[in-house]
Amino acid sequence: MCYWREGVGPWVVVGGALMLLFWGAIIGLVAWGIVRLTKRSHRENGGFAIARERYARGEIGKEEFDQIKKDLK
């Protein structure tokens, strides 16, 4: 039996493509959420990161940076 002649075939193809898009989006969102959660849990100490950025911009000197680093340990 040939479904293409009865007009069912194109809808099967469209439905299959939409199903693949739907499940691809669901899997993509789950993967994106997992990546976001694991990145958040592995962030370094916020105070040290701020001090390192300030030192890199030249806002604080080496002595002050070393003192902050020592205080945060």
C-alpha cells in the first residue's frame, strides 16, 4: 500500500521532522542546564577573583593583592 498517493506521506515526513525538532530542543535545554549548573558549582572564590581582576587592571598593587590573597586563604 502506497501512502504517498493517498496524501498521508508528506504529513508523516513533516510530523517526523517536528518530532525531531521538539526532542532535540528538549535534550538541548537539559544539556544547557547541566552545563550551567556545573559551571556555577566550580566557580572560584568570588573575593579572590575580584582582587585578581583589580590587580590586572592596575587598581591595586602587588602588596595589596598579596595581602588579600593571604587573607582569603
